[in-house]
Amino acid sequence: MGLLVYVDDIILASNDTSACQSFKVYLNACFRIKDLGQLKYFLRLEVAHGPQGLFLCQWKYALEIVEECGLLGGKPATSPLEENHNLPLALGDFFDDLTQYRRLIGRLIYLSPESYAVHVLSQFMQAPCVEHFQAACRVLRYIKGSLGLGILLRANSDL
């Protein structure tokens, strides 16, 4: 049996339905809990149940970010950053809206496949240049092109 706790949210997973039910009864005796049924969404992670197993993705969250930045109609990028980028050497104009840049980078941190690109861009949180914001938009265009990707945890796996 597996138990994942995040603040006041709990995910309980097991192959033994009766053990799960017994544990939920125990938890309810200790604390007042609400069983929301089969897991569908947790911490910006979508969970789809199917005959092959569980499919995990962040499609909804990623789409929200792309839409918020007005890039739904933008052409998808083939990579999150340009090859041989020189972002640390950018000396152009500073980006005017620090809050927008910081919010965008903060939201991108939760999209783990882009961790290297976001790590690079997060280095400029104090004083981003226009080039840094454009690079962040490129990351979003890359994400737009890969919205359907996720992880399949196969039902027949030992995991």
C-alpha cells in the first residue's frame, strides 16, 4: 500500500481494495476525511485511468500557461532553447514587467520536462532582459507542441 500526503491532500494506492477500505475507515476515525474517489487531478498533474494503466500528464496546466501568455496561435518550437544560446551574455533592454516574468518562470518550474531551460531562465529573475522573456516564450511554444506527451504507468508492470 502506498500513501502520499501533501498538506491536507492524501493519495492512497494499493492492489488490495479491502486494505485500502480498512485504512480509509481508520483515517476517518482519526480525522474527518472526504473520499473523492478515483484520482483524476493532483498538484497540477492529470491522471487518466485506462485498460493499459495510468497516464500522467500536465496537459491542462501547460495549456493554461500557453493561453495566459497569448501563445495559443503561435507556431510550436522544436526545442525549448536555441542551440548554443547566449542568454547569460544578453545585454539588451530590460524587460519591463518583472511580475509577469517571475510568474511565468514560477509556473514553468512545475513542468519538469523543461527543467534545464527553466533553470537557465530562472537565473535572471532579478533583472530579466527582453531576450530572456523571448526565450521563456520559446519554452512555451515548445510546450505547446508537446501538449499530448506524458508518462504511461502500465497496469501489468511490477511498479
